[in-house]
Amino acid sequence: MEIKCPNCGRTLAVPVTTVIEAKDEVRLKELFSGTLNSGVCPCCGKRLYAPCRLVYRDVEQPFIMYEMQHDDEMSIEEMELRVDEMATDVFAKEDLPRPSVRITFNRADFIEKIAIRRMGFDDRLLEFAKLQLFRTIEEPQLMQSRHRLLLDYTHCSDEVLAFLVYDLEDAKFVNSLQVPMDEFKSLVRSYENDREAQLELEAAFPGCYVSAEKLL
């Protein structure tokens, strides 16, 4: 794809990837480092990004995720149904089992979902943990109307589950929070062993858009 530099007007050819496979460590490294689908202008040094949406696929553990744009003419529920049908059809044509499906509406959430899968966690429980933080941490440290939580996967460890607090008004990260990993794993075990809790989780996130923001 050819991109025109807004600084100097030079046109740069940028190789574009739109589908990332779960085993493609090269593309995943570029995605996580912020260099995927980009190039550096040889004239002024500005990094330029190709404006394209991404798809992430895992055919061994059937899963597909789409980075999408909000459609004002469709509700999220309608988008969920359409995407789920499309994803099921794509995997069926390749004679693959019906996949789990997710949609996101920005690059940060897209990357976060991949990180959660690579850590072996259920993203629904991660979103539930975020919801609990919003309910237990008092304002102004954490405000439902102003803040978003993103998994800080670079600082998660065997001891802690780390989150970054993003301020929507100031458009920047303003704080970090940590949850003892033992507490989160206890939450995971409680859902694994409680069918009623599992049904409640499914009811909270019935479609392929899984976000704590739906419940706030």
C-alpha cells in the first residue's frame, strides 16, 4: 500500500498484513511493538501506518477475532450476529470446527485480547476482574465515566495481574493497578467449579463483543 507522508509529501510503499495467524511470531512481534503495517519515511523519518483493519486466527484452537469499526446503522448485537455467522462460514469452508469469535473496535483492545489468549486466560473473566476493580476502587482513582482498564501484559507475572488506567479525557495512561495473581486464579477456579456462575458469565457476555464497558 502506498502512503503519503503528511510531513513532507513523500510517497512510501508499505507492505500490508491483514490476517495474523496464531503461530506467526514475526507478525505478532511487529503488532505488539507497534511496527506492523508501517514504514519510516526516508525523507523526514516519520513512521507511517497503513490504515487497515486486522484479523487474528487460531486454527488449532478454533478462534478468530476481527478488528472492526463502529457502524452507526447497526447495533453491537446485530454486528455480533453478523460476524459470528461470517466466521462460522469461513471455518466451515476450510473444514474446520466452529470457532470462538471476538470483535474489538480499536487496536489496543485487539492486542489485549491476543495477549490474554497467549497467557491462557478466559477474556470474560479478565473483563469481570476489571468490573470488580471499578466497583471496589473509589473515585477519583478509578472513574467509570472517565477511565478504561487495559491489561498491562508486560508487567504481569506469577505474582500479579497488572492493569493500566487510561484517561479518556486526557487521552493518556495515568495510573497502574495490580491484583494478586492468586486472587485472580481463585476467581477462575470458582467459575470452573460452579455451573451457576458459568451460566451467569455466559449471560453477561452472550456475544462476541466481550468488554467490561458493556456492564458498567
